[in-house]
Amino acid sequence: MKPLIRVAADDTSALLAQLREAVLLDGLAVLPVPGAEEPADPIAGLVPDDVALVVETSGSTDAPKRVMLSGAALRASAGATSRFLGSLHGQWLLALPATYIAGVQVLVRSLVGGTEPAALPPGGFTAAAFAEAARTLDPDRPWLTSLVPVQLARLVEAAEGGDRLVRAALGSFERILLGGQAAPPGLVERAAELGARVHRTYGSSETAGGCVYDGMPLPGVDVRIVDDEVQLAGRMLAEGYLDDPERTARAFVIDTDGRRWYRTGDLGSVGDDGRLRIRGRADDVIISGGVKVALGEVERAVRSVAGFADAVVVRVPDAEWGERAAVVATRTDGAATSGSLSALAAATDAAGLGPAARPVRLEVIDAMPLLASGKPDRRALETRLRGGRVE
């Protein structure tokens, strides 16, 4: 066992130095924590000797988890991304919090590639700050970055609104990795019209970040579907969850041939072209009138309706059907109104989801409750629709 040390995520230089020791030289394991100041007590506990990084993660409903990743897993992930991009020596711009795996991987890829990353200044993400930070990148190297949909949306809106610096920055990046959650319909296409080269990524902390790009697994990554659930295998898999052997045993399974797989909890399928398609979370399937309905598919259909690009679909109890789908949207531009429910039902019909998937309720709110990760807090939304108070 060896010590796990806390490092302030906003202090990019200090975090990068500690990651270099942990990932490349088998030094002390690193736990990035929010903030810029050095923690008063840097020792967070002990971890197995092969662990290099621990990241805290939580889904939209799960309790927080601490995922343990080895240096070998992080290097394998970074190497696979480099082979996909063909830009091992590109320079990365850190635009995401380094408390999450997508942000940490920007630093790890820089270390593996032997390049120095740039970073946005601490504080909230803005299109102007992104454009300004991009100007510090080396013009003789390919520019690379990783974003979540809400960040890309802000950049696209600023560029479409006439901000020439943001538009120039978008078009100057060799590749932009987009992950964290599904992108709203049309966002990637709008970005492409502005010259951005965006790749949709799929993965999690348990897979050292994105490991499926544009629906295709990266080199060394295997995908299979078991009882509709997506499972992943490869050298990038985490060691498990810190101090939680029961959860580790549920999430990571070993076949009789010794192959280790991560059970994602996502529903999906692999098409004839080999591309992975995600339908939603296994724990977001409801039984409505005796029919299984994946709320992720309903949400995808709803977001195709103008004014509902960021809408969230959750379950509500129904005396007759058991459970039904309900839509929560924000008052962004006035497009989301209570009179839109029929349009949402028509969208699910057009998607071929059937009567059981039609939303029966629409709640329009001022602001979407979010988790620390920036994802919608679905549990809080379900509580609201059941009449409970949302903090």
C-alpha cells in the first residue's frame, strides 16, 4: 500500500507535477480536489501500490464513488486516444475541471506526449476565456481540447452571434473531444459549420475516460452487449472503487477465460457497421402499461423539438399505467410552454417509441438543478414532480 495525496485541481502546475510522478514514475497516488490552495492535510489514505489516480465520480442518481486507476490504465487510454487522433505531440488546452477524469486525461495525454498543456484561468467557463486561452497555444503544434456539451454550446452561440475571436478559436483546433453526456440534437452539426472538428466520446471514470469515439471503440477496447447492457474491456479499466469491494464486484466481472469487463449500466446496441449506440441508463427504464420504456430514448426524441434541446425526461407514478414519462424544461427563450406537450408526444411517436413512451406531463422551470459534475439532478427533478421540495 502507498499514500494517496490530495492536490488542488486549480493549481495546474502542481497537479501536473504530481501526476508525472504518479503516472510515469509509479510515485504517490493523486486525488485531485476542488480549489486552488494546498489542502491542510494532503494525505487522504492508502491505496494499492499500482494505483496512480483516484477520481470522485457520481452519476445522476448514484452516491459518489472513488474510482482507482493505475498508471498503466491511464497510459493505455492516452495512447489509444493519440493513435485515434494521430496527434501524439499536439498541445492540449485544459477547459474542464481537473477533478473529473476528462480534465485529468488532458494532463495525462500531455505528459505521455511530452507536451506542456495550457489551461483556462480558474473560474466559470466563458467563450471569451476559451478564445483567450487558445491564443496561448503553440501555433506550430496541432491544438486539442476536451469539452462537455454545455461548453461547446456556449462557444457555438458566441460564434454564431458574431464573436470573431471565438469563431477563429473553434476552427483552429485540430480535434475537439465532446463527452460527459449526450449532445443536444444539431449541436455538433452547428459546430462543424463553424469549422470545428468534433468527436463524440463515450466512457467514464471506470474506463479512464472516453474509450469509444464516434461510436467506434478505440484500439485495444472491446465492446459487448449482455442482456441489453453495454460492457467494456481493455487495459484502460479501473482497478475498482476505493474501500468499496461490494460495489467493485458488481461493476467489474471476470469471464471464465479471465477477461475482465466493466458493466456500464447503460443500455445499447452495436450495429452492423460496428458502431455502438446508447439508448439510455438501465436504471432509467420504466414499465408503462406493461411496456418497457427507456427514458433516454424518450429524452432524445423530446430534445429534437425546438426549445427543448436541454430538456430532461424523468419518471412519474401513474395510477393506470404504473409509471409514465414526464418532461422538465427551462424557460430559456419562451419556446418551452405547457402547450407544447402535444408536440412532445408527436416527437416520440415519430421516433417509433409507441404510446407508452408519450410524455404525459411538462414542467417548465427557471433553472435546471445540477449535480457537481454539471449533469442534471434527476433525483431532485423526480422529487419535485412528486410534490417534494427541491433544494
